[in-house]
Amino acid sequence: MDTETAETPTEPVRIPYDALSPDALRGVIESFVLREGTDYGDHEATFESKVDDVQRQLQRGEAEIVWDPTTESVQLVAGRQRLRSRP
């Protein structure tokens, strides 16, 4: 019997935004907007406009939702941070 108990880290998993219910998607986006500091320059954007902006980025494929089983957390990632497709 193998007595080794160390677990192998599991890779993050992409979650298609349209796989979530509208309420769950809204919750993920709101959590991200509240948690992330965003600089909109000379004018301040409303909370609702920030939520709408993130939703548009998800719809255009500029950002994605990622589940990290190691930390049991959901992240929104954009640009260079996005997960690369496996060959």
C-alpha cells in the first residue's frame, strides 16, 4: 500500500462565462470589480459601468473565468494572464 499522502497540484480550469447562470456570472463579476482596483483616469466609472465593461470583455473573449482547484477560488484573467490552450 502506498503511504505517500502528497497531492499533485491540479491545473486551473477555464469556465466559459455562458456556462454560468446569469446570477452566478453577475456574482463573479461583482466580486472581481469590488476586489480589483481600477484606474479610469480623470473620471470615475460607476460600479455598474465597471460590471458592464467586464461582462463585455468576457463576451469578446478578452478575459476568461478560471477556477483554481488548489486555492478553491475563481479568478477573472485578461490579456497575457489568460490560460494557454494545451496542444
